[in-house]
Amino acid sequence: NTSETFNFGQSSFSHTIPTGFNPWSTAGLGDPTIADPSAYFQTTIYTGDGSSSHEINQAGNSTFEPTMVWLRSRSAATDHVIQDQVRGNFVIYPNQNNADGATGGGWVSSFDSDGFTVSSNAPINDSGKTFVGWQWKAGSSSVSNTDGDITSTVRADSTSGVSVLTYSGNGSDNQTIGHGIGIAPKMIITKRRDSTGNWTTYHDAIGINQVFYLNSTAAPTSNTEQYRATPTSSVYTVGVGGDINNSSGTYVAYVFAEVEGFSKIGSYTGNGSTDGPFVPTGFKPRFILFMRSDAAEGRNLLDTARGSGNFGSAAGTGGENPTAGNDLNAKINVNDANAEEDNPTGSRRVSYVSNGFKVRNTNTAMNANGSTYIYMAFAESPFKTSTAR
């Protein structure tokens, strides 16, 4: 009998690595732009207490003062709520077409250095109910941006690739708006503030002269009155549609560029199998927004903080299901007010790994055979420093 000894790096090697080559390991990867994604994006879960000043602290490796907070009840059927520091004390609802509300007394009563504080309003702080808050950092001050035909008020962060901006429409076609990121955006979500209007959304995988609405289940449609040219590193272009550029309208836009190791905005093709497509992102995901692009379906939100729920054990604990810690099953729809929906025991939606996610279900909202899907994902950790799963 013969025996062989294999060295996978546990011992020193007899030969040195030739010049110009790196070891076949994540140690040989370049340093990520954002080493700790929790310094720019966080998902926080909390339980409401019904008080007038409930402080919600972040739980990542880092903390930051959020520019934008998106809140949603998990256990009750309520509206989504977004508040941001550019609009101030105005509440807006991603699942509705309503105008701004709650002027002068926003439900997020303060944006703090390590999170935010909520008021007693039931949709974000009903006693005993569970909630989730998604938070983005996009600059520390609001500035006037004159890069485009329409002047905007912007908070932007070139490191995270995120911008929150407001502007007043002028009713003219092919108007540019400055976003301040310094990187060409791949997803733009616009909402009219002074009147009813849809959440008009651009996604790079769909392209210009196409539009879909975040608050609707409708598939993207051809539309030459919304996003009119491929965005650049300084501006994006809008048409004359009332949802995006009415002469008397005021608007808010949430603008996202792709940053390697931190965010990914892309598409994949479904195969209709529980052994679904693997989608590489270059990082371990923390948050994923899914949208079907060839037919009407709900807009699904998954994240690792809410995790796997009924399937085996809570996220990160393993328990009876060793892979429960990297399953994403607890779904919230952006387009409605329904409570969080978990998958039954024995069924999965998505599993995440150190460099992407794998679709595990045959639900047509995420994985119909031959159908196309678009997504936006943010990182828990870049691939170089992610734990293997």
C-alpha cells in the first residue's frame, strides 16, 4: 500500500510563489472598497413598545447616522414607511401612490449616530409588534447640485454609491438631474411628493424607455416619458411624465450605483427548479430585493436579519437544519401591506453564501423557468472576508 500527503496550506511549501502570481485563496484578492458594509448599510429588527421615543440602535460592526430609513412591520399588515434627511419630517409609503404625509412631525423623530428613534405611531412602533428597518448612509449634508438641467438638493456618498435627492419638475422633455454620486447609477426610484403618483423605477438590466412601478405588481412596460437616457457618473435624464417631471410637481429620488463588494444590481434567468440559479454578487448578501421583469409579480424583499423563520431554526442558529443559518425565507412584499410571509417547514426561498445567493424555490415571483428577474442586493461582508458557506 502507498500513502500520499497533501498540503493545502497547513504547512510551508518547498517552493515560493513566482513573481506576479498570488496564492489561490481569498487572501490574494484585492482589498474591498468597503471593508465593513455595516458602516453604510444595516438591517435592524426590533419590537415596538408604543412609546413616544423608542430608540433603535444598530447592531453591526460599525454604526452610522442614516440618511434614509425604510421601516416595515413584520407581524402586522401595515404600510411600508420611508423617511430621509433630505425631505425631513415627511413620511412616504412605498406600497402606495400617496403624496408626502405627516409634515412637521415625522414618525422617525430623529436620525441618531447609531440608528434612529421612532415615535408612537403604530405602523412603526405598535407595542409588542415586530419590525424591520433598512438603513442607508448617503452623505452627511444636503447640498444644491447644478450638474443637470434641473437643480436638485442632494445627499450623496461616492463610497457607498447611494444618493437621496429632491427636485421640482419643469415639464420639459429630456431633462438631466444631478445625483452627486460620481458613479453611473444602475437603479433609480422616483416618487412624486405633492400629489399621487407611482414609484417610477429605472433598472440597468431593463434599460431606458422602460419603466416599472415599485408599488405595483405590473411587469415593466415601454415608456418614453420617464427615464430617457443611460445615466452617467453625474446625471440621469427624465422625460415629461407626471410621475417624474410635471411642471408643478415636487419629487424625491433614491439613486443607487453599484460598488464592488458592497452592492450588486443585476439580473438572472429562472429555471423553475428547487436547484435554482446561483447568482454571484461578490459578497455575502445582507439584503435582496427581487422583481420579475417579464410578467406581473410581487416585489419581494429578503434579508439575513429576518432569515429563515419556520424552516428549521432562526437565522444563524442551525438547529435541526444545519443550513438554516444561510436560508432567506421570510418575505415582505414592497407592493402591498401584507404581514411578513414565511415559507412552510421543508421549503426554502433563497440560500446565501460567501459570494452570492442561490434560488431554492419554484415560485414564479423568483424562479419561473426561462423568466427573467432583476434584483438589488447589499452586502453583509465582502467575499474576501466572508465566512465560507
